[in-house]
Amino acid sequence: MSEILYPMVYQLGAGGILGFFVGYSLKKIGKIIAVVVGLFTLVLLLLEYEGMINVNYDKLLQVVQSILGTFGQSLGWVAPLIAHLPFAGSFLTCAAIGFKVG
């Protein structure tokens, strides 16, 4: 019984602690990235409004679509996640809690 219980408790505990810190960090880093992207966009729009630059919106749309298409094709992580379900479950749960707290 202990050879089953101890590894599961370890996975749940380690997953929970790591998940909390990752979620908390992602929210903090996400806020910083949002501010930087917002300021960059604001500067680009201001420069375009003043006539200093010309933005090719068709090319920008193609680049964004290609990036989003790449993310949609990378779902090879699903099988290892299912194999480590106790760790992943506690990790994701505590990551959500850390994200909420952060």
C-alpha cells in the first residue's frame, strides 16, 4: 500500500507547489508583457498617425495567423500529461489558484 501511496502523495504535493508558483509567476509576467505590448502598439499607432511609418496590415495579419497556426499544431504534450495525471491535476489546479492570487 505504501509503495502506491507515497509516490502519489509526492506527485500531488510537488505538482501543487510547483503549479502555484508557475501560475503566480505567469500572471505577474503576463501583466508586464501586456504593458509592454500595449505601449509598443501605442507608439506604432502614433508614428503611423504622424506619417513617420507605414504599417502593412495585410502582412501583419498573415504573420499573426501563421503564429497561431503553429500553436494549434503542437498538441503532442497531451499523452505525457495523461500519463502523469496526479501531478498534472494538482499542478494545473494550483496554477489556477496561483494565477488568481497573483
